[in-house]
Amino acid sequence: MSIFDDFSRFLETRLEEFLKNNPHLELQALLEQLREQEKETLKLIIELEGQKNRLENDILTLAQEIQTWHQRIAKAKAAKRFDLVQPAEEREAALLRQGNQLWGQMQGAKQQIIQAQELLTQIRKRQQEVETQAAQVKSSQSVPNENTTGWNQGINYSTYSKATDPLEAEFQRWELDDELNRLKQEL
């Protein structure tokens, strides 16, 4: 175990305790997670729609090419150019196999879109449930919790250096005064 693992575990424990003592913040954190999931799911749906549209266009292009080769086969047979018939039929068969593969990929993309839309519906439903719970918790707390003001302010304390942090300076003065008083009492 390294000191970083111990420190990490300590921070996680403190955060869990803090959130248990402040259920409205736990609900806020859950709402933030749900919003992020919603955003990622919407992004996935857009990507899948684009993929499906590309596949549909590829299938249409391939269908035109298959039609061209089908007409060439008929033309070669009518002209009794049997040296061209078999290679043309092989080309048409290869294009049909490719079309079947693209069709399968398109169907897969459609299924993924349906699943992603179902997931999005579930996420939005869960968001509504959590928002309702948050409103209930908020209404049950008539006095705002003083322990959570820093959480809600959104101040980035990492921007302070120890030298310029006013809270750090205040604590250092207080700790120094406390130490001086203790030394005076010992003397």
C-alpha cells in the first residue's frame, strides 16, 4: 500500500460520509451523472444515425451497380458472348454478397439505434425520478445546510496556492496563535 492509495481511500471515505450526511448533494451528483449519460447516449444515437444513412447510401449505389451488371449479363447472353457471361455473373454475385453484408450492417445499426433510444428513455425517466426526490428532500430541509455552501458555490479551490489562499492564511495564524498560547502555558 502506498501513501497515495491510503490518501485516495481516505478521500473516498470522506466524500461518502459527506454525501450520506447531505442527501440532496448525493441526488445532485446523481443528476449530474444522469445528464452526462443522456449527453453520451444522444451522441451515440447521432453517430448511429449517420452510420445507418451512410450504409443506406452505399446499398443504393451498390444496387445500381448490380442492376448495371445484370443488364450486361442479359446483353452478353443475347449477343451470344458466352466468354463475358460467366465473369459478369461472378461480378454480379460478388456485388450481391457485398450488398447482403451492407444490409446486415444497416439492420445492426438500426437495432443499436432502437436500443440507444430505449436507454435514453430510461435515463430521462430516472432523471425525473431523481429530480422529484431532490425536490422532496429540498422541501423537507427548511434551513439550508451550512456544511454544503462550498459544494454549491462551485468555487475552484485548486486555483489558490498556499501562499495566496486567505482561508489557509487564517488557519495558519490561528494555529500559530494556538501554539504560542500552549507554549506560554507550559512556561
